[in-house]
Amino acid sequence: MASSTSFAPAFNCPTRVHGRAEFVKILPTLLDGASWALIASPFIRETDVLVNLERSENPPTVIYDGVTPNPTISEIIDLAAKLPSVDILVAVGGGSVIDTAKGTAALAAIENNAEFFKDHLAKEIPLPDSFTAKPLIAVPTTSGTGSEVTQWATIWGDDGAKYSLSHRSLYPKEAILDPGLCSFMPREVTLYSALDALSHAMESIWNVKHSPITDALAKTAIQLLRNNLGKTLESPDDLDLRSQIQTAALMAGFSMGTTQTALAHSISYPITSDFGMPHGFACSFTLAEIARFNGETDPERLSIVAEAFGCDTAGLANEITQWFCALGVPKYLAQYAKPEDIDTIEGSLINPARAKNNIRWGDNDIAVAIAKQSLASLAPSI
């Protein structure tokens, strides 16, 4: 008898990944003399990367190092108008930098038509059949978003609304994983970016689009994070540990890039928009309670996550909470929101495009209860 479950999307990522590579040494080979623009965040000024690139035989045509977290539509339109025509974009930074580069590449592909770009994001007007984005080389300096191996970019409206840009040609052509660049991350960024990867991995397992391939990738990602994140926070200059976290984020990105995210990410968007909570915290603080919620109806799915954590399904939620407390997550959450703050959110915590991927449907009342209980469960350890 045919199964009533729809087929999972086929796993396919066209990005070439260069692991444990030194960015400034491998980049000239990948550029092969092409003109290029460097897009980065201000962090790059704290490194010697700019000096080395400017002294190279093929320096960037232009450098833009002003990307801020959670890029907005207007910021991307302004950047695209400033950049000269080049052959390749090189994004060096976290997910916001890579997403900004994807947005800029998309705008260039539609001849910087800002109004069409806005309509595509806000009104879901389809991109033209001829759409082909400029090639992108992604060099992540945080280990979490997985944007270096996905076709999506998260872009925020100036009103705080969250939009997704997506097209197959927005997959980066190359991704360079240089653990040395990650050693500049502050402790808080190291933590919340890794928890973003954890959320990607867990949400791809309790996802209606899961497959044996995505399960295996996600389970390994969780194990790498569980075993190495605490050590990385204590030894931030250890490049072997940084490389392990990079690999976890990459594998979670591969998995999430096939399944997309689910309920935790749905809840996260207004948490970030209303309270300014960094995305990695916003999409992970509910994981224990969502595990409890999903486990009530599908403990078999949850067993994969539990195995990765080294516990049984019944104890998974408590195991996650205890680990988060040991990592110091509660003190960061307290800076942004308390349980009672959830009642002040005017919009819904349910984003249908994300929530529908969860193995168990939850409405806004359930999402609110999960968010409030999650903050309450972590609060006592502050």
C-alpha cells in the first residue's frame, strides 16, 4: 500500500565546500583573475584580512564593510546602488553578511529594480524566468546559519516583517571554511550562532520533509555541537574545536537546506523583531519545550535527537534545558525577554510556511504557551 506521506525533497547542494582552508591563500585561485567586490561586517577591520587582500595581485574592486545584523530591504537596495559591476561577490562574515550579498546579487540580476525587489519579497511576485544571480563566494565567520550552502536569504522589512529570498542561482558557488576567522567571535556570538545550527539540525529531524540523508546529517551535527560547544566557549582560540563547530553548522545547513525549518523558527521571528533577541537565541530557546510537545505524538522521531544527546526520549527536554543552563544561555535570554513579555506580542507566533513543516501542528495559543514555558524553565538558573 502506498504511503500517505509525501516524498521528501531530494538532497542536492551545488556549492563547492573548501574545508579547513586559509581564506586569503585559496581565494586568488578561486577568483582566477575575475573582478570582485568584498562584502563584510565591521569585524573585518579587527583582522589582518583587509591588509592581505589589498596587497594581493587581484585586490577587490570595492570593499563594503558596513553590513549590520538582520539586513533590511532598504539597506540592501542602498548597497546595490553603490556597488560597481563586478564578476563575483565575496561575502566574508556571518549569516547577515552572506544574506546581504545574496540580496545584492539578486538585485543586480534584475537590473537594480528596487520596486520589483520589494514586490517579490512582500507580495511574492515571481522572479523572471531569465533570473540568474551573480556568482557568490561565501566565507562564514560565524558557525550557525548555514547560509553558505543554501539558496535562501533572510531579509527584513523596514517595519520589522521577515521575508525570505530564494532562488537556485543564489546558492554560493564556493564556500570557504576558515576556522581562524571564527576565532574572532565573542563568546555570545559563538554561543548563539551555534545554537542556530542546533535548531536547524533538530528542526530538520522533527520535520515532515525529513529523509534518511537529512536525519544522518542532522544527528551528526547535534553530536558535534553537544560534544564541542562547551569546550569551544572555554578555549575560543582552539582551531580544531572551531573546525568541529564549523562542520556541525555546515551539516545542519545541508540538512535544513533540504527540509527547511519548522516551529522553533516560526516562533523566533517576532521574538527577534519585537525584543531584539539575536536570531540564534530566538530560534533555540524553545527547543526543549518543542521536543516535549512533539514527543507526545511522535516519540520515534524524537528518538533520533535523543540518541544524539545520549539520553532517552523521555529525558530529552530536561537534557536540553540542563545543557543550555550549563552553557549560560539563561543570562543572555534575560537581557531580552521574560515570560510575561510574550503576551505583549501583537502578531502571531505562527508563520505558516515554517510551522507547517513541524511534525505536529500548533496554533498561536500553543506557540505562545511554548514560548512562555521555555523562558520560565530557563529563568530559575539566572
